[in-house]
Amino acid sequence: MTLEQKIGQFFFPAVFINDTEENIQAIERLIRDYNIGGLTFFHSRASAATNYETKKRIILNDDSFQRLKELIIRYQNCATTPLLMSIDAEWGLAMRVEKTPQYPYAITLGALPHSEKQLVYEVGKQIGLDLKSVGIHYNLAPLADLNNNPNNPVIGYRSFGENKEKVSDFALEYLRGMNDVGILGCLKHFPGHGNTNVDSHLGLPVLQETLEELLSNELYPFIKGIANNVDSIMIGHLAVPALNEGKDTSATLSKSVIETLLREQLGYDGLVISDALNMHSVSKLYDKKGQLEWEAFNAGNDVLCFAENVPEGIQEILKNATPERIEASFQRIWKCKQKAGILDGKLSLPNLSKSDFDFETTSKLNLKIAQNSLTKIKDNHNTLTVFDAKNREDLAKVSIYKNTDTVFFKSLKNALPSPEFSYETGGESVLKELETNLNRFDTLVISLFVPKAKPLNNFEIEDTVLQFLGNLFATKKCVLYVFGNPYALQVIPNLDQAQGIMQVYQDFPEFQEAAAKQLIENLQSKGTLPVTINII
């Protein structure tokens, strides 16, 4: 390859599964004309995180999975050098593609006992097999961020928790699972995005920690990953003034973070990939096209993810970089392509006629995770309380944000027959009517299906619902099952007055089934909260 062709390998522009033919052909031209190294797949332009504030509606497409395979074949067929296909699939292909297997969030896995870390390995392995079946070689996951700020708008449920040992071990298990089936992985977001309160898709978070504090906490999982030869490390769009002579420079554009800290001090010589260069924390810094790509490369990134100015970026790097630096980055990418098994005529394309995933294996794995992650927050003989109330015909079941036709209620029906009520939408008037209907019951089993995983607007739990729940906890014997982000516990009033609280993490059928079995049989819960929760 010429030097210019080698530089092309550093560029991984975004591609969208559900896109126009015009845009698809534009990507094909980039592949043919500029010898780009890989692609990063997203569902659609509306789904890209930087579009949150535009409120673009995501149009779902049940054919996304088949379309993804067709696009991968099409793009590979017009590439002189095999493309390294990548995607961000932290909890499986379902993060980007409809009707594909979904696995639990990292925060759920973080609730597992350390003795069950094999289940995290299995998640990594199954995600790897799913990706392999569609022709993807590289998963931009998992997070190595410590979840130590409950107000973090973007990390939260995506992290394994706040314990640095557990985060390190579980991230390595996830990576090992993927690697064992031939899929590359990535630790992110260096030097640690957990203790921030700004979404880097929309602005620049600033970490105020000193280097010593980072070394003992945020950097710990990355150091463990480096010792275990992690395939790649993604640099986060966050500023650490202590590492930049007091300046708020994004780590993605900081030589002192990448070259000095990561390469020299921590001894990492593997692939370094930038976080998406379309994110607003960096994308608006330079007027000149190609300047951002050069600055990111010059700071020490080998791969420029979601690069939006490929031709201009190539020219800027060609004009400014030394041949030695270009060769070093090229060799790191080449080594990853060799490990992924796509060079020397070994590239295999997805099978268009095979469209079935092993959903049964996914379901069995999810059930095992549910059984081992259920976390008892508060227990005042919950099972005895509800069975006693049932015998006195003084028990009701209440479902919040789902109707009564849930796996949880169906699984309780035979053992705990009782009137069932629900609230899905309707606001204050509907809740007042529900409260009136519940007046005659002394004991309630409440299932709260938390609407959103992100903390914005109290996880989308309405104020009227919070007030309704607070009144119930203050006036009745309530056993609460929370299906969702455990941080939601912090916004529920009078929760300390609840008779019992079980944290269930996911609303998957398997988790609902495990939760019902736990209540009926009074099973011990094996999970522990992966983060500190302050109940009000």
C-alpha cells in the first residue's frame, strides 16, 4: 500500500442499517476510493445518540437484521482490503437491531456474585457468536468505567458497578468470551467516564481527579485489561485538567492522556480507538474539514471512529504525520485484522439464507442470570406477609407501567390468586380512581416497570406516580418488585416504609419468572447491589 492507502485504514465512518440508497452508494465510493479500514454500524440516523435533542423519530424495521447482512456483503465486495466491521453491542445485537437476542445490561451482570462470573463470560461468548453470524468482527464493548456517580446521564446502567475489582474481572470475562469465538473487544471510556454528570454526546464532561486518584480508581480496570492484552482501548470525550496542565482538553485530543499516560506510563501498545468523532463534545471544535481527524490522530488514536471527513482527514494526516507514526498505527490495525481472521483470503461473509438465532440458549442464559442477580433490598418476611393477606382476602397486586398480563402476574396467579390492578398511562385522575379501588386492601404486591434506564426526568416515572407510590408505602403493607435500573429506587418517596423491596433489574420474561418464583418459594436472593443506593 502507499502511505495514503495506509492512512485510509485509520478511518471507520458510521454506516446506518436503515439508510437511503444514495447514502449507501456514497459509502461504497468511500470504500473504493480511500481504502478505509472499517465501518461502524448503527440502526439509523435518527438513532444516533447525538440526535437525542433533535427528537427525530426512530422508525423500526423488522428486516433490519437481514438488511445488515446484505449491507455487510455489499460493502465487503467493493473493498480492496477487507473491512473490519464494528458495532456497539454492549447488551447484544438488540442494542442496534430489531428481533435479535438481547442480554442483560452491565449493571444487572454487576449484581451477580463474583462466584458466578462465568455467566458474564457466557454473555460475551453469545454476543460474539451473534455478531459473527452477521459478519461483524469487532464489538466496541464492554465498559470499564466505574459507576460512581448516580447522576451520570450516560454511563449508569452500562457499567458493571462501582467496585473496581468486580468491574475489572467482569469486563475481562466478557472480553474473554468474545475472544474465544473470534470477536475483538474494546475497553472504554479511557481514562474513566463514570464520575461525570455531562453526556459527552452533547457536551464535554470534566473529571477533577488527580493522577493519583485516577490510578487507584478509574484507571484500575484499564490497567488490568492492559495486563491481559486487551484488543483495544477507546478514549472517552472527557477532560481531565490534572493531566493537561489545567486545560479542559478532551482526552481524545490529548497527547498527554494517550501518548504519555496510556502508552508510556501504563505500557499499552495495542489499538487505540477514538470515541465517535461526531459527538458534540469535539465535533464542533474546528471549522476546517479534516482538522479534527488530524488532531485526534496526532493525539495518539489509531482508529478514528465515526469520522465524518474522510478525504480531508486523510490529506491532513498525510501532510502532517511522520511515516513512522503512520506505520505504527497501520501495524496495530493490521494485527487486529489478522486476529479477526479476515486477511489472506480468509474473510467469510454472512449466510443470507440462515436467519435464525439460538434464542433458546439466550433465554436459558438470561434465566440463570436472573436467578443469580435478584437482590433483596428489604425483607420483613415478605412471603409470609402476602400469603397471610391472601388467606384473609386482603391482598391485591398492582402493576405500574405494564398491564396485568405480565409473566410476573401470570406466574403468581395460582399460588397467589387475588384482584389485579394496573396503571399504564392517564395521569392523576386514573391514579385517583386506582387509589380508591385499593382502599379495601391492606397488603399489596407492586411491580414497578421502570420506563427508562437513563436517569433523565426520574427515569420517566411521572411525579403523580411517585406521589401515588409514596402514599401506598405510608398507608399499606407493600412488597415492591422493581424491574429496571436500581438507581430508580432513589427517586421513590417513603420507600423506607415499604414492607419489602426486591430489585429485579430487567423486565425480560425470564426475570419476571425468577422474581415470581422467589416470592412464592421465599427463596434467598443471591445478588448484591452493584452501586450504592440512598433510599428516601
